[in-house]
Amino acid sequence: MPTIRRLSAMEILDSRGRPTVACECELASGAVAAASVPSGASTGAAEALELRDGDPKRYRGLGCRKAVGHVNGPIAAALAGKAFETQAALDERLIALDGTPTKSRLGANAVLAVSIAFARASAAERGVPLYQHFADMLGLPLATLPRLTVNLFSGGKHAGGQVEIQDVLIVPASAKTIDEGLATIFAVYYAAADLTSKKYGVRSLKADEGGLAPPFPNVEAAFDDAVAAIKAAGFEPGRDVAIALDVASSHFFRDGRYHLGGAALDSAGMIERVGSWVKRYPIVSVEDGLSEDDWSNWPPLRRSLAGKALTLGDDFLCTNPARITRAIDAKAADALLLKVNQIGTLTEAAKACRLARAAGWRVTVSARSGETEDNWLADLAVGWGGDQIKIGSIAQSERLAKYNRLLAIEAQAKLPVVAWPG
Ligand code: 2PG
Ligand code: MG
């Protein structure tokens, strides 16, 4: 049984140069492993609390010394020398130690760093790959690899706000392997970079997740260029390469209206707008098409997209079992965006995943816009049977670390990629 000998944390920097938490966990068996946690920018209001120091003189208040101190102090003191038969036992102890609904006392960043470092050390103790350990945690057989959904164009909070919506992603829908999927993405990404730099006369800037951010005049221009890039790369839009959106609409919803392209749409108008995009373009998944608290309008949004595109909840659900249960009951979505740091422990995220699956939903396992070079996300997506994975563009090492890990898992586990939902 894994017995914790030592826990220690330190502050490291993420892909935006902001502090985050890394934790090392050593077990009595000698197994030792480290993990670090990501951080979002377009965060949902219902997310677990990421504890920041708030000292404006250091990292604009974003320091993580308090969270690190909580791992090295009270968490280490409570857990050292203790045995935990399961991940759930460890996580329940962490939740009790924090004692708040949003992990605001110890910080979700502190708690999650311990949760993942313990999982990795436990996998090492068992002598199994991390993806296998994650599968066993959920009691699932290893069956598939997730389908890639990769940022092509970025706007909203991850870019300079050129367009309101946050991500136009491409999906290598007909690729049989991760390897083939990445080669497909490469072809489209560079076709898009060539096309937009010619069209707009500038070398495209890259957004937080490596997506291209040319000065599009409006959202539809970004969709047109995505379709053009897919064709220019020699693929058939919709059949070989499809489009997925992260509308991230909570971030342009103010005073009851969606402020999009000069218009101020009400919820019905927003549903209509999203519907018109899905009709005109090969869009197969729509994330946060409505704002996180626009509960009564999510069911009509889902109905209007049913059979054409997934209704995927990110800020709307926040990987939070209570919100997911409410959304299942209301038939408000049919897919979950799963980000473990929105909830703060692996066990609670696993519960979110189970709930979504039991309702027949699809699951997209997602990175954050602030990431580190850690690659546990790839193992998690495989182990938990994610239908899709969303990591960011094929740019920047914090993204490539996960893509390269998927390639390594594919080579080792020889699993097929999930078929795109028809
Ligand atoms: C999202 C994520 C990842 P952030 O909205 O889906 O793209 O962004 O991590 O900033 O919340
Ligand atoms: Mg999102």
C-alpha cells in the first residue's frame, strides 16, 4: 500500500511566465515522482480556488508561495507516514484537511499538485505506466486513444481580442492514428499561417496556446480561412478535417447580452447565431456557446445542435459534479470538458467523468492556457477513455510535451483512436 514518506513543493513558472505549484511525492517503497499544475485565464466562476499570494510587488500578486507553503507545512505534516490504499483515500483526506467547498483554505493548486504527484508515485510503485494507473483508478479497460482537437485560430482572452470567440480548433476526423492526426494538423496549421500572412500582410502573432491570431475582421472570416486552409492542405472539410469551437461566451456576455461583432444578442439570438455557423461550416463541437450562468437557455441550445455538433460545457460545468448533475437532469449539454484543476483533486474529476459517461455524454480532456512541460494530461486522457483531447496548437513545448507523450503512448499501447461521433 502506498505510504507517503515525504511531500515537498516548490514554485515554478508556467507557459505565461506566471508562478504555479510543482510537488514531489516520495513513498516508503522508494518510489518518487513529481507533478505540476496548470492555470487558466478564461476561468469559470465556479472553479475551485487557485491560491495566489496577492503581493502586488511580486509577479503582480500571482506568486504561489502560500500554496507551496501549505504543501510543505500542514499537508506534509498531516500525510507523512500515512498509508493510502487508493487515490480516493488520499484525496478525501486532502478535501477534509482543506475543509472548504472551493479549496480556498489550502488552495486547489496546492491540493491538486499533491493529488497528481501521489498518483504518479503510486504508478511507479506498481511498475505500471501512468495511463494504466489512471485506467485502473476508474476501473476501465484501456481501449482507445483520444481524438485530437487542436487550436488553429485564437481570439478572446487568449489573444488580443481580434475576434470575440476564443478558439477555432481543427479535428483530424478521418485520421486513423495520433501520428497521422498530427501530420494532418501540421499541414493545415502551416497552410493557415501562409494564407493569413499573405491575406493580412503580417506574420501571424501566436496566442497563449500557440494558435494563430491574425487581425480577422469578424468571426466568420476566421471560419472561412479555416476552411480555406483545410482545402489548401489537400483535405476535404468536414470529412478529413472538421472544425470545433470554443466560443467561451461567458467572456463577452455583459448585462444580459452577448456582445459579438458589434451586435448585442439576447440568448435566443446567440443560439441562432451559433446555429447559423454550424449550418454554414463543418463544425462538429461547440464549447460554451452560451454563458456559464445562462442555465435556462442551454437546453434549447443543445436541442438546436443535436445530431450536428456536440454541446460541450467548460465554464458552464467547471468539472463540478453538482453542476454536471444539474445539467444532465436539464438535458443542457451532451459533452463535458474535463479540467482537473477546475475541481482540485483527481477523485472529484473522476466522479465528474463517470457522471458524464453514465449520461451517455462525450468527454473532452483539456489542458489550460497556462501549462507546464508536465505531460500527465496525455496519460489521463488515455486512461480515462477521453473521446477528445484539447491541448492547444502544435507550437510551444508545454503543448508539445503532451502531444509527444501521446505519440509515445500510441507506440507502446497500440490502441486505436476513438472514432469521431457520427
Ligand atoms: C478553455 C481553456 C483552454 P483557460 O477555455 O477551454 O483553452 O482556457 O485555460 O484559459 O480557461
Ligand atoms: Mg473553454
